[in-house]
Amino acid sequence: MAQKYSLNVNGKVHSVDADPDMPLLYALRGDLGLNNPHFGCGVDQCGACTVHLDGRPIRSCTTPISTVRDAKVVTLAGLGSPSSPHPLQTAWVEEQVSQCGYCTNGWIMTAAAFLRDKKKPTEAEIKNALAGLKCRCGTHMAILRAVKRAAAMMG
Amino acid sequence: MTKIEKSAAFSRRSILKTGGAFVVSIGSPIGLDTLLGINAALAQGAKPPLVPGELSSYIAINADGSVSAFFGKMDMGQGLHVAVGQMVAEELDVPFGRVTVIMCDTASSVNQGGASGSTGIQTGGRQLRVAAAEARRVLVEMAAEKIGVSADQLTVTDGVVHSKSDPAKKASYADLIGGRYFNVPLEWNKQIGNQLYAPGKAKPKPPSEYKIVGQSINREDIALKVFCRQDFVTDISVPNMVHGRTIRPPVAGAVPVKVDESSIADIPGAKVVWEKAFLGVVADKEWDAIKAAHKLKIEWSNAAPPFPENASALYDHIRKAPVRMRKVEKENGNLDEAFRTATRVVEAEYEWPFQSHASMGPGCALVEVKDGQATLWSGSQKTHYARDGVAAMLGMPPEKVRGIWVSGPGAYGRSDAGDAAMDAAVLAKAVGRPVRVQYMRDEGTGWDPKGPASIHRARAAIDAAGNVVAYEFASKAFSRLDVFSNESKPHDSLAGQLMGVPLKSGDAFNVPSETYEFANKRTLWETIPPLLDRASPLRTAHLRDPVGPQIHFASESFMDELAAALRIDPVELRLRHLKDPRDIAVVKAAAEKSGWVSRPSPRRDQTGDSVTGRGIAYAQRNGTRVAIVAEVDVDRRSGKIWARKFTVAHDCGQIINPGGLKLTIEGNIVQGTSRTMWEEVQFDRKNVTSIDWLTYPILDITEAPETIDVVAINRPELAPTGAGEASMRPVAAAIGNAIFDATGVRIRRVPFSPDRVKQALS
């Protein structure tokens, strides 16, 4: 049965009525009207739905809303803005990474947490941190260039 | 999600362009204040009809002097709209930033064929180029009259027509026509789609005068994507909308015989839509629709399992299957005689599996039927044709249906996006509310139309002097067109077939696209019937570079086998038989840039478990030429291949945007490597079992190449040809040839998964 949940998303608190097992993704998209993250697989395999939960990248497509509790949710839209971009957003534009762009959440949100914790990573470390994320258009080369560029910007 | 309050809203474009197209007929100005008013303008008859033979169908000068270019093709992620904007800005002599390319809305563009065969620039851009040139010509003539200087004494700088000798004598485009429509006929060739061509009297500029074409201008939409300011088709919603999900059978070909609606009675608003073999559910909330689709109790008919035992058994099926159509595409000399008298014959057979689009997100579409009109929002590649298909499905005339393209979650041909549009139409008609359909991942991979599986046989005759005197290449395969790519007919959709319209599988394959000259040569293809004649998860359709990767994997692997049999260098063999100078140039450029050292393959100087090799492959595609050198690392113990470096020489004639071209080629190489290394649709007798990213793996970022070097050969004097697919087709052969060079072992079946490589090497 539907219950009331309070969600802290990008610094704002929202109230959502939902089944306890409804994945967070559907609250963010359907109830809060955010056009990110995206549904890619629903089975934790691609990353298109990635958001930060208290700074940790998680897959919102398999995270039941009832488990979120008072954790702070940050989506790609909350990571930065055109006037105050996250270095990865800047790097993504400068390297012209995206083709269809549907996978962007996974790469940027995962890389943002990784670069926050790991300064001056090697290429191998970057690749390992991003392993498992999917990009079907094959923009892997540009993704790696952008993450390296952002890493340099973040010192 | 963006809530669209008015079904005619252009959510994306209103971000891209706030100026709007304030355009009305010359001489009959009617005040229209937003781009949303295009429909109103049509209704008032103020605009010339939206037909291919009118300049206003392509170009409008807005009141502020900005330019709207209406384009009947769309960008699939390679920045096509930027390139086309450059071509338009160049011809009009306006700054690039002043042009907005408005893509694939049936209310504002004519049918230029949508995304199709990498023709975005080749035919789509060509049309916008001549339209823009004609617009400039007309504007200069208007200025001549207005300022009293003859047209040949005028030039244009940044959208201002002025006298060459006295720049003070001038008139801006905005002054001349801003906010009003061109009313200028073009010489339309009476074709629609890719073949549409409608030039005016003006000749486009000579390339020597280009200032904007040839520059690496960035895409503006990447910022919109990373700051979440742009909707994907999956983000569109309209008032009163419900979410739909379709339900596919556990055995391909089975149909529902009993559906227990009470099994979902506890899900708020959930409804079943069951028409013939079509089964779907809708609910107000997306999660409820998903739950209802899972929970609905269904009894399915007892269908005979339609497929071979597994993906490996498929090739025997193809070998034994009856030939439905045989076509010899090219033949010269007397092949049979040459083989009879040959000193030596080299032959080989290659195999390529079914492959899935497996787009990043499963197919999605939204259909609204309201007040005798319908609107389709779709990310598919054929907005105009899809509009016709949805109209047919709804039983409405096409002119009552508007198709709006919104960027989707990846598109590489006729994907599940085309089926989603038809499913949304069926559901919307049944429930009387707007329906948004997005498939689940198992449908996105399991039930999308597939690239066809194939076998390819090649043989060559060698005479006593070691010359190749005859060559034959024959493919036997599933047709590439069980469902046609253009989406205009219900029989080309799952929904149509489920509702009883018989499948009309067309016969189409292809032959290698190369210019090797042999005294005796024959290339041909044969198609076989589909495994299941209706609503099949293994139905075929166009997948990026349709049948190019499989054919050129075989043909370019075979050229390498021939070189090895003759003990000559693989580049040397190709150069001996190629006569076309542009083909020769790409082969030489790739070899030179990669530091190719002439020697036969395989190399014999390596011991141990880690070995490396290099391989070359070349192909043409609709005028574009590509040669690729792949360098691979092979771990003999694990069978793991790392395609470490690619050198790509690419000649697509005139280059419009070098930066965009480079990124497009990179995407092709990586996706091509993925298809080569991992991709194979698995199935059992009952159904496709590749239903997610574990059962349909693609290339991981940890396996990405270290380097992709691109040598882009620019030929400004030649018309531009496509780059969206050409560089994908030689990838598999280049990798396979490199594996052979490293190991001496030839792998003739894709994908080169570690297990298969290990087995081949043992």
C-alpha cells in the first residue's frame, strides 16, 4: 500500500506517496518531474539512472524509495549548473563527449564521486572506477579524455 | 519530466531558439508571435504550402535576422544539425550562430527521409545547401531593387547585403524579408525521402570561398544534456497521460488465449488492452504500469518453439535453408572457366550472428489523440514515415497526424523505437487517453529488430605464376528487411503483426563494396526465409551500417587469407588489385600513419602467451572510403583480445566539420569493436535469451582502445558523402586480421569472445 515519503533532492524536500518497493527512479522522474536520471535497464547494469545518495553513486532504478530515508539525493541537475558547473560538466562540453547523451548520468555521477576521493588518478584507475557503465554510442574515448581533463581541473 | 501544456509545444526548440520563426508571405504579412504559430499559419493559409518545391519549406529569415532551417532529417548524436547549420550559414553569408536547424517535425519540415544510411549531409545537407544558396540569391535581388544597385555589384556580409564599392548602400536580411515567408518555387525532382532534391536558380559557393564549412564548430546541445536542460523523448509528458507497457509471450509466436484482469484489480487505474494477439496494460503511474505488466495472469497458446537449438546451431540452419532469392550483383569474365584451370584455389567461410540495437534506453513513444487530430512524439529515425504508420494504425488520414521527433536513447537504425510508436498508437486509441510507452530492458534487447545473421563464402583462383585470376564472394543470410526501415506500414511493426497484418519480409542483402579488379569476378547474395513469420524477436531490420560489418568482415578477412596464401604483405595485395585512386589513397594513408612495415602475415617472431599483431581492412560505403589498421594484444592463455590501437584513414569527400567527423569515427570504431568482440544475440528454441547487458554484453570502458588515430582526407572539391557508418564496416576484419598476424590462427566467426578465441588458439 502507498505510504508517504519525504525526499531531500538537490537541497529541496519533497513529499511523495508511493509503494515502499517503488524504485527511487520513478519518484524522481514521475512524482518530482526531473528529466534526469534516465531509465536504462531497471536491473542495475548500465548506470543511466545514477544519482548520489549522501555523496555515494547509486542506481536509482533498483533502490526502493523506502530505503532512502533522510539521505540527501543529488541528481546530475543538482551537481552543477551553467553558472556554477561541476568540472566534469565543463569537461564534457569541452570534449564534446555525448552522442545521444542518454548515458550521461552514469558516467558523470560515478566519476564525480571517484574524482572527489581520488586526486590525480591514473588512466587505469579511471577505467576501473567506471567499469560496468554503459555507453552504446561508443563515446568511450571522449569520456576518458573528459574525465582526465576534469581530474586535472580538480587538482 | 517536462509537462507539455499545449500539444504543439516545441520544448527543445524553445530552449535553443527564443526568436522563433516569425515568417509570413512576402506581401501579405500576418503577425505571428511564436514558432508555435506554425500550425496557425498553416490553418490561415498564410505560409506557402509545406511542400518540397517551396523555398519556405527549408529556409525562413526571422524578424531579428536570425535564420530557421527546416530539416527533414535529424541528428542521431553525431552533430548533424551543426554541420547542416554550417552549410546553411555558409551559403547565406550569415554567422553560424544565427542559424537554428529545426529537425523533423512534420508540421515544419518536408520528408527528407529522416536518419537513413548516413545521408544526413550527403543528400539532406545538399538540399539545405542549395535552398540556402537560392535564398541568398533572392535576397540579393530584393536588395538590388531596394537600394538601386545592380545585383552583380552587391555582396553579403553577416546577413547584410551591400554594395561592393559603397558599403553604406545596404539592406539587411531582416529589413528585406525578416518575419515574412519566402514565396519562391524550387525545381523539385518529385521525390521524397533521401532522394528529394529541389534546387533553385542559384549555384552554391565554390569551396575556395568557404569560411564556415570546414571549421570544427561545437555542438550546443551537449551543454543542454549535461545540465539537464533538454528533454529526451522519454521525458515528454502531456496532461491526462497514462503509461503503457506491452507484454510479450514466453514462447515467440504464442498468443494470449486467456487474460485474467482481476489479477491486477488492486493496482490503481490499471487497465488491460487486448486486441487479437496484442496485449498491453496502462496505468496512471509508470511504476503501476510496470507492476501490472508483471502481475497480469495470462494463458498463452501452445506455440511450437520456432528457433534452432542455440546461436551456434543457427549457421547449419542457414546452410541448409531454402534460398528465397538469389542475386548476382556483379560479374565479369568467365569465373567457372578460371576456377577449372586454376593451379590453386583458396576458399573460406565466415559467420556473423544476429545482433541487437540494444539502445541505451529501450524504445519510447507518446501518442495523443484529441479532437480528431493525433500527435506522435518519437525518437525514431523516420518521423514523417512514422506519422504515416501511426495514422494507418489509428485509421486517420496522415494530414491529421503530426509527428514530432525528440532525441531518443540512442538510435542505430530501425530499432524498437519504431515499434514503440505503433504500440503507443494502439494503446491510445483503445483507452482514449494519451499513452506513453517505454519498454523494459528485456524487450529493448530481446524484442528489438535484429541485424541479420549470415554466412559468407569466398574463393579465389590462383594461376601458376601466383596471380589471383578469379574471385567469388557469396553471402547466404536472413534478409536485412523482414521489417522495412521506414515505419510507414503496420505490417512492419510488432503491433501490426500481432493484430493480424501478415509480415511482408522483403529480400535484401548486399555484396562487398570495394573496387578490387580481377579478370574474373562474381559477387552475389542469397536470402532465406525468417525463422518465424510473425511478430518475431529475431525479425530483421536495419542496424547501423546494415549488413556492412558482416559482409566486410568476411570479404576483408578473405583478402588477408589470400595475401597469406601468396606469402605477400596484406597492404601490397590490396594495392595490386585496387585501381580507384581514392581507395588507394586511404589504404596507403592508414598504412603510413600506423607505421606499417611491409611483410607477410602472420609474424613469426613471437613466443610466449602475450603476442601482438596488426591487420588492415578497407571498404567503401556510398562514396566514402575507409581503411583501418588495427593493432591488437592477444593473451593466448585467456583468449582475451585487446584492440589497442586503430589508425583510420577516412575520405568522405568535402569535410564539413572536422571535429564532429573525428568523434563520429571514434564512435563507429568503438561500437564496431563492441560488435566484433562481444555481440551475439543468444536464444533457445523458444525465445531470445539475450535480455539485458549480462546476456548481451557490449564493450566495456576497461576494454576501450588506447588510441584511435584518424587521418581525415579532405576533398573540398568533391560533394560530401556520409560518415555515420562507413568506418564501422572494416573494423571486424581489421581486428581479425591482426589476431591472425599475432597468432597465425584465423577466426572466422564473430564475436571474438575470449572463450572462442581460446578455443581457436588451443
